[in-house]
Amino acid sequence: MSFHSNSKTNPSFTPQPPLNPWLNSAAAAAAVAEPLNPMVLAMHLSDPKSKTLIPNSTLILMDRTLLLSDEILIRIFQKLPDSQRNSNSLVCKRWMNLQGRLVRTLRVLDWNFVLSGRLTHRFPNLNHVDLVPGSFASPQELANIVVSHKQVSLRVDSTWSVENLLPSEAVDAGLRSLSGGCPNLRKLEVAGASEAGISTVGSECDTLQELELQRCDDAVLRGVAACRNLQILKLVGSLKGFYDSVVSDIGLTILAQGCRRLVKLELVGCEGSFDGIKAIGQCCMMLEELVIVDHRMDDGWLAGLSFCENLKTLRIQSCKVIDRSPGLEEHLGCCEALERLHLQQCQLRDRNGVGALFSVCRNARDIVLQDCWGRVKLFYVEGCSLLTTEGLESVIEHWKELECLRVESCKNIKDSDISPELATLFSTLKELKWRPDTKYLFPSDMGIGMGKKGGKFFKRT
């Protein structure tokens, strides 16, 4: 079959104008000189159905960063301030992927982002992930109500309730996806996981060192033993208004036997007693800091602290009662290595419990009382060689109901350092025994009578 271009033999043939005149025209020159629209090019390249072929030389002229390798671009991104990182990720897909490699810490609000695998694909080098807000079934992106607690804060809508918690199966599925894509994870915060989910994280992420488990119970703690390199652990059992899980002596014993390398342990809303605290002290020989928040401990738990031989810091926060029945003082023991005792937002009305606490922590050099309440009428200090006059004043100036003060054998408390405010406070006391050091004499203008030589004692009737 032959093709004829003669219009006489082919009636349907339509002659076309010659090309040479158009190529030599000004329109053709303008079309060549006009640069290719980057937006149109991006749409063509992002469309999988597009058959547009763009030469590499044209792409390089349009985007000079294509000449740079990924490693060089990442080093450039690292030099930029954090405020520009979000805008950089919007330039193109390549920049978005490279910027995602620099992200190390992430707070997840949507659990579907974890289940779909987009989390690990978008941010492959994460070492700290907070999954607690996403563990609650609430529309975080559309909600305009903020529910906040000391341990958790999330956005909810008007239909949300405490029952809107993700099932443990969904949480475990997300943990499997996360552990498979982020093997270098070092810190993890999650709520509602089961033993299987925590075991998966422990077996896949060998570098995991810090773990926070909310809505935790005794069964979950069996999976924590798989975290072989765990050093910092926070357990949240009961949280008023959110959930009411139980961590008892059984869970504390399982934890102590499985995590012997713990350095810091925080127990929030946990139950237990002397046996659980004793097990932690005997098994976790490296434990240096213990934090107890809003505890539900049984009477007598304070005596278990003496088994924590290397404990250096004890923090007690938001506790209505320290220990209602601590037992005899000779059975309490002492934390020999303890250096710091911090009490924050605790009720100090129970004389026996507070007395037992200070007896167990008698070797502490740094004692901090912050936002605590209670009727302190008698304060007795003896043999505190590191306590200064300024430190004593900072403590007793907030006790408006203080009636009796006794200071003995505290060589760093000097009469010359007594401020006018402290002298005024002394004048309001019913009883004062002031013998910090027999070498110092009390100023005569204080109006307080002298007792034994080098000491001061008066009693107001």
C-alpha cells in the first residue's frame, strides 16, 4: 500500500502550510525564549499518567539543588533554624523526605498515622515518640476542647468521654508498626498497650532506654522485661477522670525481677505496700531516683525504702497521706546513700507519717518542701552541719502557725546572719531553743533571755 500526497488522487487530503516560515517567525523565537512554567512541570512530573519527558539538563536549570547530593542537603538543613524546617518541607517531595530524616522527636495526635505506616516512612530516624495523645480515640485535628491533667493533655470534642479509649489490640498494632520502622527508638510514651505490644517494642528496639506506660496494670509489666536496656521507667496506674488501672505488689515484683538496670523509677497512682518497695530495692541495685506521685500504698510502705541501698533522690508529689501507720521507728531503717528529699504539693498533717519519712531520710543533705500544706507547729533541727541560716529562714518563713522552734548543733547557722524578718518571726514564737553552736552569742538586743552558756532558751506563757 502506497501513500500519495496528491490532492487529485485523494479528495480528503488537506494541504498544510510549510513549517520553515513559522520557525523563522518572531512567535517561534518567543516560544523558545519563554521559560517552562515550573508549576506546570511539577504537575506533569507528579502525574503518573503523564507522558511528558523533560530532559535532565532542563530540570537542573530549573532546580539547582538537584546538583547536590542528599547528604549535602541534609547538612544544609541542619544549619537552618527550627522555624524554617516546616516551610522547607513544603518545597518539594525530595525536601520533605530529607527534612523528615532530621526529625528526632514527634508527638502523635492521629493513631491512623501510625497504623498506616506513614509515620515510619515519613520520619525514619525518630528516637523519641509520644503516642499518648493518639492513644485516645478523639478527633484531635477538629476538636476545640482541651482536657489537661498533670500527666496527659489532649483535645476532644463535645461527644468525647473517658470510654473513648483505643482498645489494646489497636495500640499493639501501632506499636508493631513503630518498632519495625524505628529500630533506634530510645524514648517511648504510650497508653493502653498490652503485654504483647510492649514485648514487641522491647525485642525490636534494643536501644530503648526510657519508657512511659499510662493505663498500666500488673499484666502489662510482664512485657517490660523484654526491654533489656531500660533505665528510666514511668508507670501511670490510676488517673482520676481518665482511667483506673491497678499496679499492685505483684506488678512491682515482676517489674523488679525483669528490669534490674533501672536508674530512675516513677510510680503515679500505683498501689503496693512494703513488699513491692522492698522487691524493687533488692533487685534494682542501680536505682538512684524514685518518684512517687499520688500513691495508693498500704500502711507501712515507708519501711521498704531502706532496702534501696543506692537511692540518692526521693521525690514525693501530690500525696494526701505519706504513711498512716509507718510502724515503730526501730523497724523503719534508713536510706544510707540518700542525698535529696523533695516534697511537692503534699499534705503534712500526719505527724507519724512525716516523722517516719524524715527518719528514713535522715541522711539527706538537700530537703525541699514546695507548695506543701499542713499545720506545722513544732520544728526541731539538730546536727545539720550543712544547714545555713538562709536555708532555715526559707523554710520556716512560710509556716504561719509555727509555735516552737529548736535549733541545736548546726555549725553553719550563725547569729550574725539573722535577718530582721527572721528576728521578727522569733519574737512571735511561744517557745525558742537556739543553740546552733556554743561559740556564738545571741545578740542582746533581741530581747530574749539567756539560758545555758552559749545557748538561748525562752518560753512564752
